[in-house]
Amino acid sequence: MNIVVGVIIGFLILMALVVVHELGHFIAARRNGVTVEEFGIGFPPRAIAWVKNPEYEKWKKDKSGEKPKKWLRFPREDWDKKQKTLIFSLNYLPIGGFCAMKGESDSDTTPHSFGSASLWAKTKILFAGVTMNWLAAFIILTGLAITGMPEFMDNQFGITPTAKTTPAHISIKNVVENSPAEKAGLTSGEYIVWASSEKECLSDVCTPIKTTSDLTIFNNKHAGQTVYYGVAKDIHAEPDSTKENVRLVEATLNPTDAEYLLGITMEQDGMVRYIFPWYQAPVVAAVNTVQLTGETYRGLGNMVGSFFSGVTKQFSGDDATRSEGQKEIKAAGDSVSGPVGIIGILFPSSVESGPTTLAFLAAIISISLACMNVLPIPALDGGRFFLIMLYRLRGKKLEKATEEKIVSRAFIFLLILIVLVTILDITRFF
């Protein structure tokens, strides 16, 4: 049942974020004199539609007579007819939304079309969507800064908080077969309370384990060494290094170049959160939005770099180099998640973790949508801007047929990529 609820909530949040993106295009187009023919929530086929009442526009000018309705139900039998006013539609496929503008080709010269708008107007319209996604993330993070901002990175910006809430501890979800963890006797369901290079949890050598990053940093620092963990069976028993319910576990970690150091997958029971005064919250949210944007691009760069490095190493005659390349390709694949992974895995687990995690995930996805749409890929907003600017710099006219050919091919490439990532998600899911 949690998966079903998570999937439904995931669809609604993703659709809302895409609609917010399209709303940015809508507002910018209208403000720059470009006619919007239809604004739709979801993708066709249409379920229901309304049309802007032309009589209402006339009434606005002279205010004479009885005020007419602003919107009229758009009869199904007229759906195929060209309309002179804005259409607002609700559609059956809940996978986002769209903003259909008049004359979307750069070469269109029809008055009030996208093509006839100035270069500056086109720039504002194209990048209004990503601006709205960044704005949505900023608003979400502002709310989280007031109610409890999650700690998501070591150098995360934050002014002195008024309060700090911490989770319980890290639990072991799975143990890899024949790993240092299995040899040490660690089992799934246990909680790692502390880690130390000595048998006792002394203040100068003991690391309290509160987050997954705490354990990762400790293990990386002591790769190849023998270390000790304080492990508890029941987190509700308030485990402490001085109590009997914490057992000592000795493990010898793998070296740095190994596939893993300890050999466990972890699950964090809650998260560290910082609460800030309302007047500091916007500043914290703004800087955190910038930091998350930087992390998104850094992660994307690492993923692309690992993939191409791994593919290149497959042509090596050395078995060790090819093996290393396969690990890099696998790491790149594991860092990618598509619709199934986001909706079927991330959202259900976030719903189970609570509203803070769910809101934070929504902010991350909103930033990711902004970051991706800025990239110079022709089917995306940044790509369309890049294409327009490229032809401007070359002193050539971007013909409609040429633009459609480039954009359609890029779109097909993106669809193929989405299908491949979806297959990868389904493999992970099952």
C-alpha cells in the first residue's frame, strides 16, 4: 500500500513541477506579447477544456453591461477548430503539462508569434521555465529552513540555527557475501552506534555514527585497517557505548581500490535537521539552492566522465584496465535514475520517511529539471536557445524545416535514453 501511495504522490509532485516549469513559459510569453494558444495540464488526449470568453475581454475594456463569464466550457465538437483565444485543458496522461505558443519556429514572422519576438524576448521565454523550477526549489527550501533543513553535505551553508534535531542511528540493510562485514558478524537490522580505531569508544578516537556520511568518511579514512564498531540490536533501547546492549565488532576493511570497504548497504533512521529563524530562512534557502545546483552539475559531470572513461578502457589489452572500466560504467549507470526509479522507488521510500524527506526530494527534482533544461540539447530549452544563437552568429536564418529536423532527432535520442534508463530502473526495482 505504501508503494501505491508513494507512486501516486510521485506522479502528482512530478506533474506539479513540470506544470510550474510550463507556467514560467506561459507568463513570460504573455508578458512579451506572444500569443499562447493552449495551456494544458497533463498530455493529450484531452479530457476537458475551457476557452477564454472573447466577450469578457470586450467587457474589460468598457465595463458596460452585465459582466460575462471569463471562461466557457469548450465543446468537444469544436476541439478540431482553430480558436482565437486561449484554451485551458486537462488531459488524460498525468506526465506534466505544456504551453503551446503561436508560431514556435524561430523563422515564423506572424504577428504575436514566438518567431516574431525579439531575441531578448525569446531568451526570457525559453529560460522562464527553469527560473520557475529554481524558484519552486527556493520556496520549498525556505519552508524546510523554518521547519527543519536536512543536512545533505559536509560544507552545507547555514547561519547559526535556533535548534538541531538528529536521527537515531544508521541501520544495516544488507550485508555483502564474503565481505569484511559478514566476516565480522554484522547482520541486517542492526544499528551502528559508533566507530573507532581502538577497542573502546574513547573521546579522541571514537566517531559517533549519526548519518550514512559519518560511516562512509570513517571507513574511507581507515581503509585497509582493523577498526571497531559499537552495534546495537534495538535502537529504542537508547544504545550507548557504556551499556550492555551495545556489542563490540572488530572488522578489517578492504583497501581503497576495492569495490567496497566494509560491504554493507545502510539505511538512515531519520536525518539531521537544522531549524533557522524565519528571517534567516530565505538566505539559507538561496545559498542551499545554489549548492544543490552545483552538486547536480558536479554529479552529472562525474557520471558522464565515468561512462566515457569506462567505455574507453574497454578497448585496452589489459584485463585489469578493462575490469576497472566496467566498474566505472556500472557506477555511472547506478547514479542514473529515470521515471520508474523516481516514482516507483524514491517517492515511496520518501513518503515512508516523512514529509521533510518528501519535500526535500521535490526540491532536488525541481533543481534537476532546471539544470537539465539549461543544457544545450536541442529538444530542451537551453538547446533551443543554443540553436537560435548558433544560427544568429553564423548570420544564417534558422528555417522551420531545419529546426524541426534537429529538434525531432534530439527528441528521439532523449526518448531512447529515457527507455534505456527505464529498463535499468525496472531491473533495479525487481
